[in-house]
Amino acid sequence: MSVFVDLNLSYTADNNRLRALIETAAHLGFSTVAINYVFEPTTKKKQEIPAPKPISALIDHLPIVQGRSRPITVLNRLTVVMSDSSHFRPNAAEYRGFDLLAVYPTTEKLFHSACMLLDIDIIVISVTEKLPFFFKRAPVNGAVDRGVVFEVCYSAAIRDSTMRRYTIANALSLMETCKGKSVILSSAAEKALELRGPYDVINLGRLFGLSDADAKEALSSTCRSVLLHAETRKTASGIVYTRRSCQEDSPQPDLCDAPAAKRPHLAE
């Protein structure tokens, strides 16, 4: 039996609505979901990256997944909307508070950078407007090689007929380039009524240009690969960050090359 995942439930300050999203996802058979915090920087003023709320503060008891005997897993995700290269801060300490890190590039140059350079897990594809650029095989393959996936969200297609056309057109353009690989399907649902069951989403995936097998993977195995990639990224970032802190702060930088047991100030 497949384990289904939705890595994009839109965060809302309304706890009742958020609880309804999580409970509905569990009822529909999703074993893991991610609460998505969207950060859209502007050039006018400095903005603070949102801090994720503890899951225990959002919902008292996690609901049991339908057809399984264990509760749903709830993760936190940050999506940075990029309209300028400075909007993504590679070494931002705030990023480490999230389980998943995604970017939504708005130009071809930023899309290329996201595919080839940025230390992220997910690249969000626009579904609310016509893409201002064409997907090119080189950056898309570069992202695939680095373990970064592309996300297509379906809730906009439910809300509005115009957005439905954009969603299908942009998704088909992506699938033509990536051949349906390294793609995840998410809801980006803002309310429970916008969520669909896993097999309904698989049918939507066929409309987006995915085969049955690829659509199923986009809700299961590819999502699990994203979670593994995120764990590896966070671990590697933590090692780099710790080493940098040691070199900058320690009065004896040579201790950075010593075993951890001989660096008690780092082990704390």
C-alpha cells in the first residue's frame, strides 16, 4: 500500500481552519503533510522571515491516518518568493527552523539559479499566471541531478477556470522538459474543501501530462525522496555552520580540526 504525502498545506493564522486541513488530509489517507509558510520579501523594507509554530500549538491531538494505525506526520516548510536574487539568503539562520525549503522563482534567470545553485529542496512552478519564460532542458536536468524537485499545485485549478488553464499549460510545459520525473503534486490548499484524495490527485496528474506511474510517484516515492534530501541538506548545512562558527569564534581555531570530544564548547 502506498504512503501518500502532501507537502503544501497553506499556513493560516486561523487555527480552526488549519486543524480542519490536517484532519481532512488524514481522513483522505495522507500520511504526511507540510504546513507551508510563504515569505515574499520586498525591496521597500526589511521583513522578518516567519518562525514556524510548534505543531502542538496548532493541534492538540494528531488525527489517525485513514487505513493506518498511526497519526499523521506534520512538518513545517518555508517557501521564499524570489523576484530578486537577494531575496534568498543562503546562510539565514531562520531557514534551519523549517523541515523543508522551497523557492518560487518569478524570472528565467532566478529559475536557472534555483535549479543550478541554491541549496533548496523544492522549486515551485507558477499555476496562477502564464509563465514568462520557457523551461530549458539544461537547468531542469541540473535540478534533477542535484535532487531538487519541481512542485505543481492543483488547488488554484479548483478555484478559478482561468487559473485552471494556466495550471494545465504550465504543467504540460514542465512535463515536456522533465519527462515527468522529479515532480511532486501538492494541494496548496487554504481550506479543507480544496483538498482531494490521493487517487483523485493522480487523475489530475494525468491531466497535467504525467503517466499513471509518474503521477503516483509524485504523491509518494518522489515526496519521500524530498524528505530525505531535506534531511541531508540540513545535516550538511549544520556541519558547515558549526565549523564556520568555530573558526570565527574560537580563540584556538586549530581545535576545529580536532575530534568533537576535544571541542567541548562545540558539543554544547
